[in-house]
Amino acid sequence: MPELPEVETVRRGLEPVLVGNAFARVEQRRADLRFPLPKHFGTRLEGRTVEALDRRAKYLLARLDDGEVLVMHLGMSGRFSIDAANGAASVPGKFAHQQADIPKHEHIVFHLGDGTAVRYSDARRFGLMDLIRADALDSHKLFKGLGVEPLSPAFTPAWLASKLKGKATSIKVALVDQKLIAGLGNIYASEALFRAHISPLKLAGTLATKSGKPTPKTVALVAAIKAVLGDAIKAGGSSLRDYKRADGSLGDFQHRFNVYGREGKKCQTKGCSGTVRRIVQGGRSTFYCPTCQR
């Protein structure tokens, strides 16, 4: 599933196309994706102008001029492609194992006022779209209880330590809990723990003092999370399966993985003689170096 950097890359690719533009016509080729689409979905969008395109966790939020928000989630295989008014075509975001573009998987087409068409394809149909009032967004079931944005000023060592105090789960499992940190997933949690030289098996509660204050490892982890997410966004995300950028190009960050997907390979920490190991935590693969991650 695309994580925060991939969704942010898609957002940045769609933003110049959608913001300031209006939906002239919406082709809805099926009644549902993962869930049923809202009643009168196309009719409610037609004529509406997109005033802003934001991101919350792994959701894209197109804020409309009537106070509603078009909420979009890519699921496992969702992709947007853009047919510009000048005839040029592009795709905002590419998972490395490229899938064929099969028309039957193109479920929604947004025709914009300037002649641009934004097409949504989703082979597995795990994505979703909904229309929610902006003033009800935070209390909606999709967003209620979501954790802090890891790139926001609110995500600090002190905040993280206060949340980890007393937690008996492993730090890796804690990091991918969306109720704690929104948008941080399996890939970047593994990579951040490597950068901070913290074992994914370490108990989360040990990253806080008895009084709930941060430890040096907490400080290092917060810095590593922000750095790895920032680096991944600059690289256009990580292309693994179905993800493409808005312009159709592949993300590049998968070429910079230190541990993810590198089971059995030599640790890249200078002076370390360890080998990357894969374990399963919470049903997900974790990659780490048992020699230098303590």
C-alpha cells in the first residue's frame, strides 16, 4: 500500500491540475470501489471548483467551493492518470512492477473545465472516494482517531515519549499504528529505525523515561522519521508494485533502501559486519540489522 511519501507525491502531481479547476463532467463507471460511492456522486461534483488539495495520513483531500471535501484513498493499486487539455498524457506516481493499463479497471474519469481529464484506475478496487462536509471531516469515521502527522511541528521527541510511556509492544509495531502516527507505514518505519540504530524488537516503552520524558534514542528516532520521509518525498516515493507519480515516472527511493527488501545482504552501516535480517511483526515484514540496531 502506498505510504505517506507516495501519497504526497501524487498530491503534488495532481495539485497544479485540480486546484482552481472545476469538474465539468464526471464519468462514474461503477457504483463502488472498496465501498459504495456516495449517492449522486457525479452530480454533486459537477460544477464544483477545487480550492485546495491537501493530504491527511494516506488520504487526498480535494476541498471544494461548496464546503464539501472529495476524499480519495489509493488503496493497494489505485492510480491517477492525466490527459492534459493540450493532448499530453501523464501519470502522478509508478510501482516498479508495472501493471498493464486495462480499460476495464478505469472506474472514474473527472473531466475538468479546461479540457483536462483525470482518470482513476484501480485493479483491486481497494481504494475509496467519498464526499464529506469540511466541518465534519475530523469527526468522520475515516479520520477520527488518526494520529499525528510525522512531518508536522507537533511530532516532537517529547510528544512521542509521552505516547510511548508504558507501552509493552515493540517499537516497530507502535510506529505503524495509524492512531499514533498517521501515514507512517512498514517501509519507512523499518528505514527510520535503521537510521536511528534502534532494534525493531525494542519495547516501545523503553524510549521514554519513567516520567514520560524522551531519551536520546527518542530524539534520534524522531529525527530519522522526519529525514527518511523527507528524502523519500524528494525522490518521488518508492516504486514497488502499482504506484506511479502523476507524470507517469517511477519513484526512486527504493534504490536508497538501507534495509527494506535487503534480507541476507551486508549491512550498509560503515564498519558494521552484520547482515540484514527479515522478521515478521504484526503480520508484516520487518528488515533490520541485528548487529548495529540495538
